Amino acid sequence: MFRSAALAADSTPRPVSLDEAQRTANDAAGWVEQNWSVWLTNGLRIILIIVIAVAMRSLIRRAITKLIARMNRTAQAVDGTALGSLLVNAERRRQRSEAIGSVLRSVASFLIMGTAALTVLSVLKINLAPLLASAGVAGVAIGFGARNLVTDFLSGVFMILEDQYGVGDEVDAGVAKGTVIEVGLRVTKLRGADGEIWYVRNGEVKRIGNLSQGWATAGVDVQVRSDEDLDRVRAVIERTGEEMQKDEPWSERLAEPVEVLGLNAVYLDSVVVRVSAKTVPGKALSVERELRWRIKRALDAEGIPMVGQPQEAELRTAAAADLAAAVAAPSAMANPASPQSLATAPIPPVPPGVTLGKP
């Protein structure tokens, strides 16, 4: 009992004397007095770094926005003119400029705020060597593991910057062909001729053929007999092209008058006349179909027949020869009244009770 009472008396906190409290307060005041200037200096430096970073970010983003707006005004100024008809339309240039501006603003914000964060950590006396080393190792690992993703992203950025294609363009990407319905930094979506959607990674595109920029060419081959009057054929085709250019909507789809280029091929019994027309982008196929329709009707009205390919008659002759070769020659044995059939002795029937193969 006495021992437990002694232990309880020892665990009871002793009252702090006035001298000890005064000494502790003096030590704290001295520590604060020694470090307050460092705290104030570091605090002001951190505030200054943040203010400079925010101001710089705001200025750069505003400059990028003004640059994009100026590009849009330039595109709207040439839209609807002769020069604008050869260039990309204003809406597409606006979309492209907005995408470029968004990428530039994001990159600028990341660089400025990242640099400011590292500077603040250095002011706070935090050792950045382990952090930078870890970031370097993580970057290398991510680079090896996601190299295809990085390749797709960089390819998409350059495709947008160089304006290789846009939404609504008819393109041939090598791995797929169709109409562009969406352009992303990693994947481009194409709508094929049968309605299918192709997802093409930007890093896989080695070459690109854009069929919707500037102008397109519609080409038609007209094959007539070799004894036809070529001047008359030319006059009929040119008159047909002039009539087509006056009709709607073909007057808007034809960029230049229909032109007869001349003979594209000469055969023994026929000749091929090449007809060409420069059209607005994406309308070459429809112009070709309409031009064939009109030329055929005009030539029929003038009594000028069109002929097929020169090798068609030869192919039909060869096919007929092959069919004849497949038929066997008539045999005299097929006629029971022929001398060969009568001279052939019939096989006698087997007597009852006799088994073939046994003596």
C-alpha cells in the first residue's frame, strides 16, 4: 500500500515554477527572433513566385487567344473570294485554330505552373534531387511502356499544325479510305464507303492523300468506232459539257468548263476520247456519272454509237472455242446400228448355280 502511494506521488506532475516558465518563454522568443526574418523572406519569395507565374500564364494565354482570333479574322476575310475557294473554308480553319490554341494554352500552363512549383519547393529547402530522379525514372518507364501512345500524340499534333486533313475531308490513309468524321490527337475516325467506321491511329499513318482540298478532276473515257468523224464527236461532247455547266447544281460543282483532251488510246476498230473536267473538292465522282449519262444520250441522239472494249470480241471467241473443245467427238459405238456396234459380241449371261470367281 505504501509503495503504490509512493508511485502515485511520483507520477503526479510537479508544478512549474515561475523561473522555469520564464526561461521557456525566453527560449521560444529567441528562436522566433532568430528565424522570423527567414520566414518572412521565404514567404515573400513564394508569394512573388506565385504572382509572377499566374501573371505570366495569364499573359501568354491571352496572347495565344488573340493570335487565334487574328487567324480566324484572316480566314473570314478571304472566305467567299476567288482565293478563298482554293483555300480551306473559314469554319474548318476556325476549328483547326481553336484546336491548336487549346494545345498551346495547355502546354504553356503546364510548363509555367510546373516550374513555379519546383521553385517553391526549392525555397522551402526541400531536396529536389530524389524527386527529379524519381520523375526521370518514371518518365523513362512510361516512355518505353507507352511509346506508341506518345508517337500517336505527336503525330496528331503535327497533323493538326500542318492541316493535313479535317472533318469532312475525303482521305486515303493507306490503311483505310473514307470521309473524316473526327480528328483527335491520338485517333482519327473515318467513315468508309459502305458506312463502316475506321479508327486509325495517327502514329500508323505513313502517307495521307487528301481528296478534298483545292480541286478535283473528273475523267471520262468515250470509246467510239475508229471510222467516226472525230471532229463531230468533239463538237458533240463540248456542246454537252456547255449545257451541263449551265444547269443546276452542276454549274456550282464544275470549277472549269468540260475539256476534250484528245485521243487516249487507238485500237484497230475503235478509239478512246479522253474528257476531263475540274470540279470542286469531293464532287468528282458525281460529275463523272452525270457526264457519262449526258454524253451517252447526246451521242445516241446524233447517231454515233459507242463500242465496248476491243478485247471483248476476242474473249467471246476464246470462250466459244473452249466450250467446243470440251465437247467430245461423236463415237460410232454410240449408234447401235453401226457396223462397229453390230460386230461387237455381247457378253453371255451367267448360268444359274455358277458363281463367278470359283471353278
